[in-house]
Amino acid sequence: MGEKVLEVISLRVYYDLPQGTVRAVDDVSLDVRRREVIGIAGESGSGKSTLALAITGLLRPPAKVVSGKVLFNGVDILRLSEDELRRIRGRKIGVIFQDPNTYLNPIYTSGFQVAEVFEAHRGIHAKKYLNEVVKLFRLVKIADPERRVYAYPHQLSGGMKQRVLISMAIAERPDLIVADEPTSALDVTIQSEIMDLLAEIREETNTSIVMITHDLALLFEVADRVAIMYAGKLVELGRASDLIKDPLHPYTKALLSILRYERKKKLTSIPGSIPSLINPPPGCRFHPRCPYAFSKCSKIEPKAVNIDGRLVACHLVGGSE
Amino acid sequence: MSSVLNAINLRKYFRITTGLLGGRKYVRAVDGVTLDLLEGEVLALVGESGSGKSTLGRILVGLQRPDEGEVLYRGINIYSSGNSVSKKLRHRIQAVFQNPDSSLNPRMQIYDILKEAVLTRNPSLSDREVIEEIIKLLRSVGLVEDHIFKYPHELSGGEKQRIAIARALAVAPEVLIADEVVSALDISVRAQVMNVLMDVKEKYKLSMVFITHDMGLVWSISDRVAVMYLGKLVELGPTEEIFKEPLHPYTKMLLVSSPAAASATASKDLRFRARGEPPSPINPPKGCKFITRCPIAGSECSITEPELMEISRDRMVSCLKVLKI
């Protein structure tokens, strides 16, 4: 087991909105070790993207950190100034988001924008770095890199633009890459290529990857460990292979049975819908939709217990037994 | 089994202008597709974005007149009369699309949305009968009367998609074209809506074209699969056979690349793991259009474009390498 690159400790991030306080991330703890791919899975409104923003120091009002720490190589990201953050983000922590169009400037060439990453961190004009960018493009398998560095974003396909973003994220060989839905906007065929690429980059650069997605089938294929989030809470965290074989939390169980597509049978569904995070259900937040819920579940919030290295927050598991 | 819908040699090219003096070029969105929808079946239409599957869906439902070819509904050409499809035929073929926000009027209550549809089919209904009909529709998609006076924005994504399904059912169609109906929904809700869709399919005896990129859903609900690549059908056959033994290298690529299909398919040949992206549909390669990504392409593939050929009962494929054997 490698050293810890990132430690999230009892993190609470709330949004103050006119309608009330959204408890988007509510007492979440997890750690990421060197060279590990950790997957964070959840549906919309689970808090997974807020967690990603917290890890990368990108939280902005109305989001506020109520309590907790995000230790990156021992330093609390949440206490750093914007200047200090900028020195870490892009250099020590690479970030990849879902929609490359939002992050690429349409009026600059893709190569120049990647070179700007070097300029920002090393202070020499971007043009000096074009050779390094060509090398990076080659690393992320952009065909014909010498020509492509001069291509504008609109001249590239969606998969290609995502490769440009990945090359930006890995430009300074970061210790950690945070990828929030990196392939959700892409076709499965392109998706599998990008995933293969991230796996190769991990091999070559020893970086750790936090991968956030709603695509569970994909996550279980690529992640070493998987954290399952529901309504702002982390409900289960463990090795991907253990979770698949023997999911403990009823929500994990339900999600995995949805993924076991059976021929011409009804799909397993979870009744009800995802709760509002302004007024989450009392006790266990999953209890209104849980087939195993009993009286305790609507009253007392289950604490995460450690079972053979796996964390589970459910009254049915450990604890009372 | 008789067929409800026959698509015959459909072509739809979209003209685009490139640059000031660029001249005219064409995107061959649908490029000679012939396909039957059998009575009571679920036909899955799969392919990457840009494969033309959505354009084909729009042609089948009567929303996009093809440049060439015809769509026969029980033998009647739906595009024969003037510019628009006749109302009566339009009711027989309905569609549900991916994004309910763009298909439900935000200023109308659910009652008005469904009333409009109910009255189109039967304008002589009394107010009371309309309400009864609406409640019946809501129940058949798993919703309750409480939803009747809500606006679309008061509903969750899954509920909105159920309303879209209810509205399609209101005119008592026989064919439903479902284009990525659950792709925008969360996984736990997706299963609910899929189950509703399959329930109403049985109850209303629908034949369905299910357009999707989710190979797991294809396995779970479809009877046959049609695979499209750059505007053409490249493989067609019964779902179980296609998952057990895909023939076209592109079908193999789709199955091997899709984590959701992993448990269902016997195809594990990693040679077919995806590589490259589809070429531009404006300038497709000569010969077989898949040649730029195909791991088994030979020199003959760049010369002759393969045709879709029947290679065994119910199975068609267009690949020179497969046909030669």
C-alpha cells in the first residue's frame, strides 16, 4: 500500500441558496494513495462533483466549506490562498473535466494553450515550449502532433480535444489527476481509448487518479478502489473487485444489479428518486428507497464501519452485529 | 411475422457550405438504408454519434423527408401526400426523444399537454372523458393523478420522460421510435423508465425502434439489432446471435469497447478494441467506410465497397472479409 497523496477528512461543503442550505458533501472522508486509480461514483445530486471541486481548490461561493480538511501531500488545500493554489493546480494536481469545449479557448491554437501551462509555471514565454507540447501530444496519442499543435479547437474532434486537455493536465507530471466525467460526452469507442490512455499515463508517470463518474460499468473496469456516494454521503468504499463480488450497502447492491443486464427480464430498479439535499431524509439518507430499511434507519444516521478494509455506512452491516 | 414499417433504400444528404468560396458539400447522414420493422418487435438501432441513427429515426417517424427512397407503413408510403405526412399516419407512428425539456412545452400543465394529444385522436370527447383518459395514461406510465396540474419544471427528469411517453401513447400509435430515451437519466431512474417503456410496449402492442448507444440495454430488451456506420447498415440480426457471434468488425468493436456489454457478449477479442475515430462523413474513404479503423482490412477493402448481404437466415452483414469465408 503506497503513501497517501491525498486525504479528505470529514469534509462538509454546503451551498447557501435562497431556498435553503444544500448539504452537497456531508462528512466525507477518503484517501488516495500513490499510483492508485480511485473511482467516485454517484448519481446526479450525490455531491461527487462538489467533492471534485474541493479537491482541486476550485470551490467558489455560494459553496462554503463548513468543516473538514483536504490534505494534499500533507498541506490543507482549503487553507491556501488563490496564489498558492495556482502553483499547485496544474502543476501538482491536473484537472480534466467533461466538456473540453468549455476549457479550450477557441481563438488560440491547441498547442499554444498547452504551452501556456508551462509558461504559467516556469515563467518563460509559451512559444519556447512548442517542442515539449509536440512530445506531450505524442504521449496522449494525437496523430500527426507536429501539425496538430497548430490546430484550433474547432478543427479537432471531441475525443481529440479531450486528449488536448489530458495533455494539459499531465504537462507538469502532477502527483494527482482529478478527472470529472472525462469521457461522458464521448462515444463508447472513444471512451475506451481515453481510458486506456489514462491507464498508460498512470504507468508511465506514477500519478494517482481520482476519477469521478456516474458510469459505474466503466468505473469498475478502470478503478482500483471505488467510493459510492449517495445524497452527499459516502456509503461504501472498497476495492473494486470486492465491491463487485460482494456489495455490502443496499444502494451499492441495487446499482450493481441494475448493471447486470439480463436478457428480456425486467431491469432491477430503485423505487423513488434522489432526495433533495436541502431537506435530506432523516437517519440514513437512502432509507426511503431501501428494501431492507427498518425502524432504526429513519432515526439514526449510520456511521461508517470498517470491515476488512472496506468502509460501509449501513445499520445492517457491522455495528450492531 | 409481418412487418409494420418498411424502409426502402433511404437516403438523406445534408448540404453544408464550407467557407466563403468553399462550395457545396454533403453529409451523407443516411446513405441507402433498407430495413423492416416487424410486428411486435424491439429493433435496436446502434452506432456512434454521426452514424446517422437519429436521422434514420426522424425519417421513420415522418419528421424528415428523405431525398430518396420510401417509408411504408403497412404498405402505404408515408411521404406520398404533398409535403407533410398525413395526420392519420402520423398518429400511427410516434416518437420519444432524449431530452423531454425540449419536447414538453414549459408553459403548459401536464393536463393541457396530454389533453391536446388525447383530443387529436378523438375530438368529440367530453371534458370528463378527457380527464379519465389522461388519468389512464398517467397510470400506465407509473404516475398518479397528483401530477395532472403540474408544470414540466416541477417534475424530475424521469417523470418528464414518462409524460413524453404518455403523450406518445395518447394517440394510440402502433409504432414507437425511441431515440436515446433514457440516456440523460440517472442510472437508478433509467431502469424505472425502461421498465415503463417495456410495460406499455406490451400493453399497447407496440412495435419499437430503440435508438441507443447503450449496449447493455440493447441486450436486455431488443429482439434484433441493426448496426449503423457512417450512414449505412453494416450488420443486422437477432440480438442473441449478434452478441454471441458478431460478424462485422465494427460490431465487434462496439461490443468489446462497451463495459456495459461485457457480461452479455461472447466477443472478447482485444484486437477489436477501438482505435481511431470515424472519418468525416463529408469525405468518407473509398471502398469500405470502416477501413480506416478496421484491424482486419485487406487491400481489396479499399477498392470495393461491400454490400449488405444475407449470410444466413435473418442475418445480414456488409464486410468483404466475412463474406469471403
